Amino acid sequence: MGELKTRPKKPQIENPEKEREDWISLLDQLVTKVNAWVQPDWATRVIKKAMGDSILGEYEAPALLMQRDFARVLLEPITRFAPGADGVIDLYRMPAYDDIASLYRVDGEWKLHYSFRGGKRIAGIRNTEPLPFTEGNFLRVLNEISDHGS
């Protein structure tokens, strides 16, 4: 017989309101940083994404829409809680939602995961070797995402 799989336990949060405020603040800081990195080469717009989960409840989180020429890329918060991470944000070209990169917050730091073209194929973005979340690494990933399909 196969193994019985158990669901990951939900994090136990004493103060969901404060946790939600801290998460939104963290996202605001990230969006502000990325916005500064990409300008003036990219036109940007901060938008609000309706979010909700069983721990933090319903809320709006900041996302960043970036456009250069005809390439549109979205930096979109996905979840505050994920196995092995304290937050997940996706980066992808629109409207096809392809060429995805992800940011995972681990031990208080954002890590950038992306499979570069011509690199070794790996199953799942989470399994790629994480890059430090720096301006240079972010712009390299952003430019490859935006240039693909042009």
C-alpha cells in the first residue's frame, strides 16, 4: 500500500491582523524597491490585488505592472504562507503567464528562482538554484522574460 500523505499544518498565528499588516508592509517595500530598479526603462503602475486566505482573511496586496515597448510583466504576490517559505511572489510575462520566475522569502530574505534559457532543465521553478535578490539579478531575469517572445 502507498504512504499516507498528510497535509502541511497551517501556521499558528497569534495575531492575524498584525501578521497581515506586516505582510502588506513587506510587499509595499518590495514593490517600491523593484519600481526604483526598473525606472526609467520601464513604465510602471502599482495595482492592488484582492487576496484572501484562511489565516490572514481578506485584504488587498500591492502588485507591480511593468511595461517596456510591447512587453508587459507582472510582479504578483501569491501567498504569505508556503511550505518552506515565508512568502511567494511570481514574476511573469503577460498575457500568456509564461516565463515565470518566483521570489521566495526564506529566513528573512527574498530568493529569486528562474530557469534561464539554455540552462539545465529542472522540474519546477522551486527546484532551480536560488539567486540572491539583487538589482542586477532581478534586471537580468526581467530582461530575459520580457525579451522572450518579442
